[in-house]
Amino acid sequence: MRKILALVALVFISLSCKNDESNKLDVDVSTINVNVDVDRFDVDFYTTKLNELNKTKEKYPMLFPPQPDSVWVNKINNKDEQELFTETQKVFPDIEEEKEQLISLFKHVKYYNPRFVSPKVITMLTNIDYNNRIVYTDSLLLISLDSYLGKEHEFYNDYPAYVKQNNTKKHIVVDVAKAIVSKQMLPSMARSFIDKMIYRGKKMYLLDAYLPNIPDAVKIGYSQKKLEWAERNEEQIWMYFIEKDLLYSTSKDVDKRFLDLAPFSKFYMEEDGQSPGRIGEWIGWQIVRSYMQKNDVSLHQLLQTSEEEIFKNSRYKPKR
């Protein structure tokens, strides 16, 4: 009987440890205060009457570079611009849900970085300028809502599927978090493939910390099907990198195949089309997760740790 009780206790302790590890990033931010003000420049601008233009310019001086008023009036009255505004209003009649997500994000960022100050948030339209859909400085956050109308929206018909799958409302908070992370991390000087993977893995782990309730597929920008492919094939991917002697490669071609934005990763195999792009980033993410599970390291210490040391101490073993 004692042996049975001891075994039950051992199993309970083991499960408790695993649960503690899985909840490592499940922190309490309920007592953290952040102020989040959101101004709808998109609404204010495209509904501005001519006699109210000066008032709008006074409210958003940073968004009105020196131009004759006629330029702004023509923009407001432009048929295509008004159509874009109308379509955006259908998707975003209000942004209360997005605001709540931003509050949660900012609280988590402040939990790990007490000096973090919530930026002023302004929504706008940029004629679907995908490369500048989020602009973040320490005090200002600009969000281009017209880049998040839904992957099936006709405005994105010319976009490849692997790009427009992330043009959805749920990706706004992820893109904002990525912009914040990019400001917090120094540019990488890494040259080897493994170092580049782990550097990107660090960024993804910060997303784990800042967005603990966001699914992995959304955080990394994969479809659920592509994420499941990566999870099923983790061991085979890792073995491929080792067998092809890629880990310490500095070839730009390797980056293109496994790190650059693409519809799929290029193993030069029949199954390539089923894989997600940037699979090297996903593997780097798993390595950093392994490192953080097996080492008593803070988030701040992680950022100060070299990619080489992370790899060595991660004791990474891909799932079979």
C-alpha cells in the first residue's frame, strides 16, 4: 500500500511540475495599470466637412504634412478612398475587441518591462500599404485597418494566399506585438543558419510571453493545417538540417529556402507544398522554448544570452 501511495505521489508531483512548466508564462497582470486611448483618424478624416478640416488637422498634426488644403479635400472626396473607408467601416464599426486585446498586450509587456509606457493608438487607412500596416514608436502606434479586412476580401484578390491569410482582425494584436518586440531586440549580427533560427525563435518566445492566449498558428502566421504539418514532421525537419549540414551554413540560399517569407519551405521534396514557409523560424522557436523550459532564466536574461549558448543549453530534442 505504501508503495502504491508513493507511486501516486510521484506521479502527482511529476504532473504538477509539468503543469507549472506549461504555465510558466501564465502570469497575473490584473493589477497592472495601462492607459490605452484609441483615436479613429480613419473615421474623423473621411467624414470631415470642409469647414471642419482645420479642427481635424489640429487633432492629428503628425498626420498632415505641409500640403494645400485642396490635397486633403480631394483625398476625402476621392471615390476609391471613400469605397475603402466604407468597406473598412463594415469590418470595424468599432474596435472595442481590438482595444481589449491591446490592453492585455500592453499589460503583459509592462509586466516584463516596468518602464514600458503605452503608446497613443491611432487607426487609419493607408491604401493597403502592407509593409507599413503597423507603425510603432515609443509614444505612438499607427494601425492601418484596411490591411485587416479578412483574407477573402476582394481588395486582396491579387495577394498570394500565404500573405492574405494574415489580413484578418485577429492578426492586429500579433502585428503590434511583433512591432514592439522588434524595437526591444537589437538587430541580429548572426551569420550561421542556426544562429538566425534562434534569433527569430527569441522573437517568437517574446510573443509567447506577451500574447499567452493567442494560438501558435496566429502568432507565427501559419494556417492550422500548415502548423500541424510542422508539428508532425519536427523530427524529420531537424534531421534534414543536420544531414544536409545546414546548421552552420552562411548561404543566402538557405535563408531563402527556410527563413524568408514564402508559400512553403524548399526541401526539394515532393511534400514541399504541404510545408509552411519560414520553417527555420518555427524550429528556432522550439529550440528557444526548450531552452527556457530547461533553464531558470528570465525573459530579460534570454535576450542577453547568445544564440550559441541557447543552442548548447537547450538540449533540444524534436518531437517524434
